[in-house]
Amino acid sequence: MVDKIFEKSIKKQFEFDEDVASVFDDMLNRSVPYYKQTQELTIKFALNYLNKNDVVYDLGCSTASTLIELGKHSKYDLKLIGIDNSSAMLARASKKCKAFGIDIELRNDDLLNTSYENAKLIISNYTLQFIRPLQREKLIQKIYNSLDKDGIFIFSEKVISSNKTLNKQCIDIYYDFKKQQGYSEYEISQKREALENVLIPYTEEENKKMILDAGFSHCETIFKWVNFATFIAIK
Ligand SMILES: Nc1ncnc2c1ncn2[C@@H]1O[C@H](C[S@+](CC[C@H]([NH3+])C(=O)[O-])CC(=O)[O-])[C@@H](O)[C@H]1O
Ligand SMILES: O=C(O)C(=O)Cc1ccccc1
């Protein structure tokens, strides 16, 4: 279904409710530049590290697109676990897993309350940005602690620039991208308001510092387009 959520006047904050879930795949494809390509990169890098029966978590799995693609492309059986606290998203995830015949354990839980054990790989694409800063640092520490000794964490985020002028230019270019994707100025400004204080982006440097502070030995940017980035962190 086509995302028309912000065509009408919306007074509440952005939420992953039934309305958003029903148009979510279209929303991501049209609002996250190179979404499909970053998902492909996530899978390509992931496959370099995975062996038979490895445990993989996707934190903020939404409709499970990434784990389904990983399941399709892996030559090994993997234990795939998707976690999200939106029932509406997970209902769709469950239907898609059945339709594609991919076995994924879907957990309806808050990322901050649940534990991830024996993880070889943890993925979290465009989700940390929705976790409040103090909690975010704690979550990263939990991710680090949950990973096997040679475990990998792949994540993607909307980012900002610490240079005010460049930051403004990045936002303008991003809004042009949204217009090209068919969103009107009204939809763009309504969504911007709804995301205020809900989506809190860090700079690329802040993301890397947070990762290294948690104990990871290395963090590499494997993709960047203006204000969106994908990282791989090695324990
Ligand atoms: N505290 C939380 N606990 C659990 N889930 C949460 C929490 N906060 C947010 N979520 C969930 O995180 C997901 C973020 S979307 C991820 C896209 C996906 N990774 C993709 O690559 O297709 C990104 C976006 O919409 O920009 C939503 O499904 C929320 O319900
Ligand atoms: O930052 C924005 O303006 C976005 O639209 C990014 C986004 C994409 C999908 C869900 C929430 C935010």
C-alpha cells in the first residue's frame, strides 16, 4: 500500500501503529535513500561471518524484510530472531515469513528489556535513532555483551553533521530526495514535526565513539549517502 499517512493533518507524534505498519514497506523504500542497497550490503557483509546454526538477531525488525532476505541468501541453516515492540509490524512480519517459507522467531518485546544470547551477528537498521540517548548507550553495551567473542554488529542510522551549514545542506538534499519520491512539501513538513524528539540522530563520529566506548575493536562506515549511514562493528 502507498504511504499517504502525512497527507492529512496529524497532530500526534510519530508512532509505529497500525496505520504506519500498513504502508511501512513503501514508506521505507521512499523515505530511506538506498534502503534496498543498504539491506543488500548488510546481507553481503553478514554472510562473510556466518556459519551453520549461528544465531542472528534483528533489533527493530519491523516487517522482517532483512531477516527474510538473509534467510533466502544463506547457504547454511541459521537461527533467525526478529525483535520489535510493534504488534502491527510483527503481524505483517509473520505473514511475510510464512509466504516466503523462512523460519524466523518473532519476539514482541522492547529492545531495552529483552536479552539476546549467543549472538554471532546482531543487525539493527534505522532503529537506534528511535532509542533515547542514555538508553541507547546502555543498549549498545548490552549488544556488545551479548555477542560471541568474534561477533559482529551491523547497523544503519540517519545521521547529522556537526557543521551547521553542511547539516542544513544535507537536510535540503534529503528533502529534495523525498520530493523526487513523490512526497509533497506538506507531507514532508508534517512528518518532520511528528518525528521531532522521536527520531534523534547522532553524527557519524558520535555513533563510532559510542561503539568503541562499549568495547568494540573496530567500527567502519560501509555506506554513506548525505545523512544516512551504515556501519559494521567488530567485537
Ligand atoms: N524500544 C523498542 N523496542 C523494540 N522495537 C522498537 C523500539 N523502538 C522502535 N522499535 C521498532 O523499530 C523499528 C524501526 S524501523 C526499522 C526498519 C527495519 N530494521 C528494516 O530495515 O526494514 C525504522 C524506521 O521506521 O525508520 C519499528 O518497527 C519500531 O516498532
Ligand atoms: O527522517 C525522516 O524524515 C524520515 O522520513 C525517515 C524515516 C523513515 C521511515 C520511518 C520513520 C522515519
